[in-house]
Amino acid sequence: MTPLEVHLRARRERAPLLVPYVTGGFGAGWTDVVRAAAAAGADAVEVGIPFSDPVMDGPTIQEASHRALASGATPASIVAEAARLDVDVPVVVMTYYNPVLHAGHERFAGSLADAGIAGAIVPDLPLDELDGWGEAATAAGVAPVLLAAPTTPPERLVRIGARTEGFLYAVALLGVTGERRDLAPEARGMGRRCREATDKPVLLGVGISTPEQAAEASSAADGVVVGSALVRILLEGGGPEAVGEAVAELRRALDRAGPSGSRP
Amino acid sequence: MRGEVTLGPPGPPPTGLGRFGAFGGRFVPETLVPALVELEGEFTRAWADAAFRDELAGLLGEYAGRPTPVTECHRLSERLGVRILLKREDLTHTGSHKINNVLGQALLTRRMGKAEVIAETGAGQHGVATATACALFGLGCRVFMGAVDVERQALNVFRMRLLGAEVVPVTSGSATLKDAVNEALRAWVATVGTTHYCLGSVVGPHPFPWIVRELQKVVGEEARAQCRDRLEGRDPDLVVACVGGGSNAIGTFAGFLDSPAELVGVEAAGHGLDSGRHGASVARGVPGVLHGARSLFLQDEHGQIAEAHSVSAGLDYPGVGPEHAALAASGRARYESATDREALDAFSLLSRTEGIVPALESAHALAWVAREARRSIPEGATVLVTLSGRGDKDAAQVADLLAAEREG
């Protein structure tokens, strides 16, 4: 079991897990945003490594990624800055496959491990294409985190649950990242299906924006990932403090909701 | 007319998970995997189903106007010193080879019980073809098109809307074909249960490069038989086609893979291969993954995809289909390029010598032949060039460019 999974398993006993997302390299103070999110009660932080063609991301994260790249951020510069974060919760990166392939599987996995990064989400690398990267990541001690989607058939969901490390990223709706007015009707069913398929921590993400939505979603999963709602604060000129306050508000809502109870 | 179109037997599927040598594959968000598995199964069954093939052959004949002729270019041949034959995809309904693919995918859409189609388009030819097939079959149609291309291909935007399609301008990234594919993929992630993504080229995740090749190989099969009739049973010495994503080239090459003909794909050299502003992904790309497939892509040293450039919107793409990458690696086909300037010259040359206005995309293939005739192409050689589309859509743009040049 990876240290990431051990950490999340322990934390989920207390309250639903909260994993905020921050676009790496977006703004000179992005590492302070990560520190603020961690200090405000995150159980882990997801750091985006921007890619020029992010097909799983909606307009908010596209814009932050575009600005980060335009300001000269590179995968290597972001990983180097992440190495100096010194936060007391695990950091997981999210990127796309081309930068990983371009750097080389072993070299990229090694650079993440050296930076103390606990896991990596690569949304355009599904189970069937995972092999080279998955083996390199596992060997380096970086958890390859897989996604499950509402369209994933039950038998495949079991295989994804068996292969993912750290946690299972359960996509809460049919669509790409971005804020939604309401929690998607399929979100809780998705969380339940995933928890039936694996006992690894299940985090619901995509379209979970508000404290109310986070609390509602957490009743059917081990926790949530919140991205676009926080990145929007940064796009609108907010800084670490504003993001920290938003994370603290999410934290309070999840703490009130309490642990989501016994697993099936 | 029905029955004149003969579809050759199904070609070999790619190996493994959509692999052409080291290229291809299915690198997509998990949400799309089940839909791609379904599509692969449905196409495998349909392509072996005589009723499906008959219906498609009938449509290609009665509706699209196939078979298209091969035209011998007497004046151009005399001028260049090589014998030039054109495969006339410009004469199909909607004016390019794109119709071959969309009629097949529209039949597949109906077979899968889906009511809406989404598509990307660069020059607008695939968008127009898709909108046309959707009108014919009563399917909803949404076409994603880069905002830059919406500007430079206004006529095709109007045609799509006239045909009942919704045209969605895409402003992200470079606002061209690459970004239109990104946005179509995002839209598909959100609507995959009810929507078919009618991809227009031999790019994207498995099974698209295979499906589109199978649906386009009618071009090469017809051309092979037509060349043999004309050349007393011989094949041409060279077979040349332009390559953006590469669907007209793959369709053409598929008919000649087992012939002795030399296969040449011509990419967009834009302002020149060393200018950093071109679309020559085989010449200057490196292996990578974009839009669901491992292939050759223009990218920077950090693995960020670079912006392509070409005067022709249909070649303005920073990658190439995986089967082309494999053909380049094996050496069965070679890949050359022509600049914007050379393509514009060829656009005029064919118009004046043969009375045929080529699409700017196809003009790249002609431009390479015009440059290399009597140089790397020996005098008297027979060259088949696929004229993938007609140039009406480009007339306004070329008129502006030539006027700007005159004003200097």
C-alpha cells in the first residue's frame, strides 16, 4: 500500500477527505496558494502541471493552464518548485500524457519521487494504455491514480479499482472540469458504485464546486476534489488568503457532514 | 447508377489496441473508452455486413457521385515533362473526399441508434460533408471550428448553417483545427451516450484511424483500377497526395500498398521548414500523444504541442495520423513538403493549364510534383496525384493574398 493510500485511509475515518486543486505555475505565488490550501484543512493537494491541449478540462482550468504556460512555466520548473513546498499533506500532480512521454516514463517518475510527490493523475491515460507509465510510477513509489467514469462498465470498474494506487478518482458527471450549479444527479450513484468496486479511498471530482455540493457528494464517497471553483478565485485576482478561506469553508462543511460511514 | 461503386474487401484492422507499428492506440479520458469499444465492435460488424456495404456503395454512387474519374492532364504534363493523372475527388458532392467518410459514419450513427453527430473541421470541408450527411439522415449536427478558420472559410460556415448544422467557433489555443478537435472531444465527453463523434481524418483514438482509412480507401481502389485501364495494366510510378491529418493520402495509398508505385505524402511547409511556421509533422515532428493517438507531433522541448501554420486551413494541424507515422517509419511511403508560396503557384498553374481550380490542400501535392518534375521525378514518369478537393472555398482567400502581394 502506498503512503498516499495509508494517509488517506487514516484521514477518512475522521471526516470526508478534501483535495483542493491548484494549477502549478499559475502566478508567481502559486506555491503559497498550495500552502494556504494545505493549512486550511486539505487532506492532500492536487497540483496541475499544465498541458497545451487539456481535453479533460473546462474553460477555467484551460485559462489558468494557458496563462501558466504563457508565463514560461514548464513541467520541470513546476516539479522543482513543488519540491520546496514543505507542506504536511501529500501532494499529487495532475497532467496529461504527452509531457510524461516526452520526458520519459522513468525520468518523469524519478523527478516526481525526488520532489516528494506522492501520486500522479494522467486523465488521458486509461487502464488499457497504463503499462509503461504505471510500472515506472509504481517502481519509483509514485502512486498512479486512475479515473473511473459514469460510463465505465461494472467489470471494468473492478479492474480499475484493483490497479489504481493511492485513491480512485471517480468522475462525478459526464463532462469536463468546471463549476456546475447543482451536483450532478449521477454523482452519488457514481461514488457508491466505486466504493462497491474497491476499498481504496474513492474521491469524487469534476463539477463539485460549493461547500453544499461537497457535503452532499461526500455522503456517497470518501471525499471530494475541488478545482475550478478555487482556480476561478485566482483568475479573478484572489490570492492565497482567498483560496485558503474557500478551502476552510469546504473543510467546515465536510466536517459537519461527518465521515460517510461504513462502506458496503 | 447504383452498383457502379464497388467496395473492396475489408482491409486488415490494426494490431493490438489500434497499433500501426509503434503508433496509434487509445489515449483518451476513461469516459470515452466504452464508446470507443462500442464503435469498434459496431464498425467491425457493419463492415462485414453485406447490407451495410451495399447501402454505403449505393449512397456513394447515387448521392456522392462516385466513382470519380481519373483525368489525364495533357497541357500540364507537357509543361512539366512528366505524365500527370489526377484522381478527381473534387468532383464529388460537397467537393472533397470528406463525403466518403461521413456517409459511412452517418450510417454507423444510425446503426448505433444515436440521434446527434458532432464533428471538428479545419477548412470546413469535413464540416460541410458532415452537415450534408446529417441533413440527409435527419441527424442533429454540431460542428466545432477554430475562430480563425471561421474567418478564413466564411463560405463553408454559411454552407454548414444552410444545411442545418450548428457551427461552434472555438477560441481556445490557436483557434484552429487542433483546438476544434480538443473542443469536440470535450463536447463528446459530456454527451457520449447520445452523440457520435464523426472524426474527419485518420487521426484520433482507435478505432478512428482504422474506420476512416477503410471508408476512404475507395479512392485508392478506384484509382488503381482506373490507372491500370489507362496504363495498359501498369501502375503509376508515383502516387502523390497532400497530408494534413492524412485521410485522402491514406485512402489513396491503401489502394497502392501492394503495388510497385512509390508513395509520397506532401505536408505543408508553410513559410519554410526552418521558419518554425509550418505543418510538417513527419518532417519535423517527434513521437508524442495528442487527440488520443501516439504519432508524430510538432512540439517544444517540454512536450507542449506547437502551433502549426499553413496557408491551407486543412493542413494547419501539428500532427499526422498514426498509420502515416508507421508508413514513414517503415519506409513504404515518404513524406515531402511544399511551402505556402509553392502551393499558391500550383493553385494558379492547374487552373490555367487544365481549367481545374484545386483546393489549397491539394495544391500542395501538385506543388511538390511541379518542383520535382525532371529533378527527383525522372522525365516521362507517370504520376498520379489525388486532387482531394476543389478550390472554390479558397477563391476569396487566394484573391486577397494575391492582391496583397501586388500591393507589396
